[in-house]
Amino acid sequence: EAGVTQSPTHLIKTRGQQATLRCSPISGHTSVYWYQQALGLGLQFLLWYDEGEERNRGNFPPRFSGRQFPNYSSELNVNALELEDSALYLCASSLGGTGRYQPQHFGDGTRLSIL
Amino acid sequence: TQLLEQSPQFLSIQEGENLTVYCNSSSVFSSLQWYRQEPGEGPVLLVTVVTGGEVKKLKRLTFQFGDARKDSSLHITAAQPGDTGLYLCAGAKAGGTSYGKLTFGQGTILTVHP
């Protein structure tokens, strides 16, 4: 069974540009989560999508946005990139929200570097 | 404010030694996860504990959830070089603004020397 896949593996941008990161969940999983892992800050929750809807959002500015497609894959968009956005962006997936916590399984991430 | 405090941050031991990593909070979690992450890879789920006082064993790894569901520990017996990596605890809460998100500890970097 294929795990969570993310693309691209690495992305290099300059300040002010826009970045798009992609994630395909484990087959059968309908929930997708995005986390930022920045040096010295640990993993921080960004966004949660389930059945195409945004269900929860972490403490990040509005220039971080995303969407989930009908096939449950997801995109994370970061506009007006800043140097501090340099980080590993991790996507996780789980079975759909049923009111009970479902374990989250992570991909290997996209390394975003801002020059 | 770090809701989950992990200790120690760094651990360097010899092969065959035992070790314990702690994850503490003042908040109650509905479940707690332990992950292991290696360089260049994403975190891999080791275990989920959901009941206060629960103990789970995975080969040489023993995980415990505190009775009050505020803390957890990971104990490794007879550590091997293959256990080297970053160990992360992550808590989940039910409902409200916490729904769906995991709150992570800062992580413990474990190095096991042959």
C-alpha cells in the first residue's frame, strides 16, 4: 500500500514569489493535514481538510491557504513568500473525521527554501 | 507556549543501554502519539495511546500514558544503533479549535553508539 506522497521534494523560491505544494493521501483516507517543521520551532499545525472542506486552521497568516480535491489529494499554497517560510512542509492523512481521533500518517515532506 | 514538554532534548548512549524519554503537559489529551523521524524523511507513527494508565509494548519499546492523560513516556530496552533518530510525542484533543490537530513536543534526538 502506497504511503502519503508529496511533491516536489525540494522547492527553491525567492522572496515575494508564490509556492504550491502537493500531497496525495493514503488510499481510503479522506482527511489531509499540513504541518510546518521549521528549524528550532518543531512541527506546527497549519491546516486540516476533510471531504473537501477546511475543518481547522493553525496560527498562520492568510497567505497560507490550500484546498482538497474530489480525489482527496491536496494543495498547499503560500503567497508572498518570506525568508521565515523556509521549512520542511509535511502532509499527513488519516481516515475521515468521525468525532474520534484517527491516527495521522506522514509523507516525507517538501523542503521549501526561500532565497 | 509549548503545550508538550519533551525531555531530554538530546540523548547519546552506548548500544545495550536502556533509556526513557518523557513527554509532559499541564493539559489533558484525548490521545497521545509517538513518532520517530529520520533525516530527510517524515515522522513514522510508532504507537497511539488513548486510555489513562495504558501501557503498550512494541518489541523493545514500551509506551505509557499517564493516569490523568497529561503525560507519557517511551522506554527503550537494550538500545541498538538502528534506534537512532528523532523521537516526537504528539497530543490530540477532542473538539473546538483543537479538533484534528496534533500538538507536538520539541523532540528528543537519540544517538546510539555501537
